[in-house]
Amino acid sequence: MHKCPNCNYESQDDFLYCPMCGYYLKSANEKKINEEKIKESEQDQAVNTSTQESKKESPRFYKVVNGLFEYPKAPLGKRFGACLIDGLIMFLLSIPAIVLFMIGLSMNPNPEMIDEESFSSGVGLVGGVFTLWGMFSLIFPTIYSFIKDGLKNGQSFGKRFVGLMVIDTQKNSPCKIGKSAFRNLISYLIVAIPFLNLITCWIEPLMVIFREDGKKAADFVASTQVIDASQFGK
């Protein structure tokens, strides 16, 4: 409904002439439509402006330092939880190897007393086969320990459960399997140094605890960082 500009009589919007005075209403309708379009345009512009301002005001979690992307330190509690879960997974993957070792040792408890009779009976031979089989089964937890941080979205099962991930700080992308293997190899080599490992085994945990970014020595070598997954890319 709209009022006639001439006599103020209310008529339907689609009327071309006023039923009361016969005033031509088309120009009034066009004016009203134009006013509504201008109002809608102003509202859309206001929404777009507020959206752009909110984007500008939204904080960036990462910063670029010496060409590398750097995020805030991941919560220590989450890192500890992820470590426990991944450790449990590696233990579960090791159970077949442990069982096979036990079977092999039970069939040949004292290898120094193996004689021709034990081999001829097959006991010593079968025990050796079980032992070798157990050694081979250790490959599964070993592989997981190397590639775990390069699984989907740079998350081991433990990190995925607690909401963490490992990123490639050179590319600002989730860690890949190759970089994960290199990162974990460095960590293992640090604690494998003869005689010095009593000291070096504490280096990486202390760096994680006390460094502002939570990076350990292997992260600097491999250009990686453990971060809160919710902050990635923001």
C-alpha cells in the first residue's frame, strides 16, 4: 500500500492511477522503488565495510622470523598427553614382537647349551625362528615412531587426539612424512651419543619447556614446530 501524493488516499502498489483523484502514480512507485534500492545498497555497503574491518582487526597468530613461519608455543600439557598416547601406540605395536621373543626364549632358554640334539629335534631352530620373527616385528613401532608426525595434517594419532600438529616452518604447511622422519631421526641421534647421552637426553625436553616457541633441537635442524592445530594458518 502507498499514499497518493495528491490526495493521500491509500491504494495498492500496482495501481497506476489513484482510485480517488485519478493522479498518475507510476512516478511515485518508481521513486519508492529507487529509495528502497538505495537503502539496500547502503546496508550492503555497511555490512561489507564491517566485514573488512573485522578481517583487518583479526589477529595473526604466526609471524615470520628469518624467513620461517613461527607460531605461539603449544601447550605443554597437550604435548605431554600426545607423547603418552603415541608411546602407548608404539607399545601396542611392539606386543607381537614381545610375544614372539618370549616364545623363542622359552623354546631355547639358554642359547649357550644348544647342541646337535636340540637342533635335530627342531626345538632350537624353531626358537631361533620365533626370535628372528620377533626382531622383524619391531619394524612396525619403529616405522611409526619416524613417520607419525607426517601423517594426515601433520598429526600423529596422539597429536590429533589432543589438537596439536607439526608444521613445516619453511612452507607454513603440515609436516610431511619425509620431514617427520628426519626430525625424529635427529632426536634419536641426540640421545644416542655414547657417554654424553646422560646429558643430551635432557636437552630437548628442557628446550620444549623453557623456550618461548617450544622448539627442540630437532625442530631447528628440520625447520619444524609443534603448534596448536586451531591456530594453523590464522
